[in-house]
Amino acid sequence: MSWFDSHCHLKTFWEKGELSAVIQRAQNASVLGMVTVGTSPKDWNIYSHLATEYQEMVYYSIGLHPGYVDEYWEQNTKGLRSFWDKPLPPVAFGEIGLDYFRLPSEEGKRNRMIDNQKAAFTKQLEWAKELDCPVIVHSRSAFDDCVNLIDASGLAWRNVVFHCFSEGAVQLNALLARGGVASFTGIVTFKNNDFLRQTLRLHPFEKLMLETDSPYLAPVPKRGKQNEPSYLSHIGEYLAENLQINSCELAAKTFRATRKFYRLPI
Ligand SMILES: [Zn+2]
């Protein structure tokens, strides 16, 4: 049995000196691959280094998360493109996108922030299109704008995953109809999240990806603790039972779908 954590952030573990134990626990839990996802220039070099150190176990993506976009976004994305010239390039751009959840209340500031987020997202989509590279989308309270900017970019939708999906059937179908996919975190294990479990059922299994988004969003039965990639097995086991399918089959399908999406050898 092998699970794949399609989206985690390893920086915290690395800084605390816990990373090798975290990777060991992941392997013990049959989590045999993970993508550590960049958010700002502060983690890109760390992740590039980790992917080299833990080859065939850790892969990395880099991008400027909308939460880190400000008026200096152009300067802060300067070094981004050159990572694709490295011997071990990132497997994706991400996470990038739009986050309208926490915007300033003052209208002028608010509009400037939205404009900056859109501009930074558009620029990174342009590079992704040029490189025909997968993109991990962070969308919070901004689904339609994200979809519209991706449409406008001309990036092939088979390169697009909306991570930590928490929208409904209409939005999921909008992604699937275009050829995009969604990935699901441990929030699908939360007791009162039947709505999301119903949505997940509409996603084709052959393209389904699971993620911890660790160190955030620990799943049941670890809720409230620091999340880590080994907990992907809890998400998988929970879902297998909930969907009444064999957990080995779910592991195999999601493992394959993830490697295929990130264009890793299968
Ligand atoms: Zn994330």
C-alpha cells in the first residue's frame, strides 16, 4: 500500500530539526511520496534543497502565495522562473491564486490588494503556460475570479489543481468540465462536513488527489494536533470506509493520479 501527500509544507519541521523523524513516520505509515509546497521566497531554496536531499520521496513546488502578495510582488517573484533551470526543477507552480478572505476593510487598500493578487497570479500563470507546468491553486472566497484568470491565461487545464477544495458541486463541475481537478485535505474527515464528502463523491477516482496541507488542518483522529504527512493515511482510511471502497485500491488510485498530475514516473 502506498499513499501520496500531494500538498504539504515541510519548512516548520525542517526548522525545528524534526524533518527526518517526520519523513520516517510518513514511510512507516506507507506515505511514500510528498510535494512540499512553496509560498514565498523564504521557503523556495529550502524546498529545492529538501527535494535533493530526499530524492524520490520529497518533490517541491514554488510560487508566491496570495497571502504574501503585496506591492513588492514583482521584486519578490524575480528569482522564481530560474528554478526551472536547476538540475532538479520544481514539479509545479504553487501555491498561487487569490485570497479574498482577509482583505483590508478600507476600499482603496482593498482594491489595490486585489489588483496586486490578480497581477501576481496572472504573471505566474504566464510562466506556467510557457513551461507547460502544473499549477497548485489557492482559492479562498475567490473561485470565479481564479477560474476566469486561468481561462484567460491559456494554460492547459489538465495542469490545474484547486487545492484544499471546499466548494460545492457546481464549482467542482466547473473545474472538471475544463479538465482541471481538485484535491482534498483532512477537512473531509470533520464530523459536520457531509457537504464536502458529497462533493468529493462527484470527483472521478482516477484523478483524485489527497493532501494533508500539513502542518495545518490535522484530520480526525488527530484534530487539534500539528498535522504531518504521515496523517495522510488517516484521511485515506477514513475516506475508504466512508466511500465503501478498499483502502488499498484508494491508495493505489490516488497515488497514481498524483504522480500523473505532477508528471512523475509512474
Ligand atoms: Zn498549503
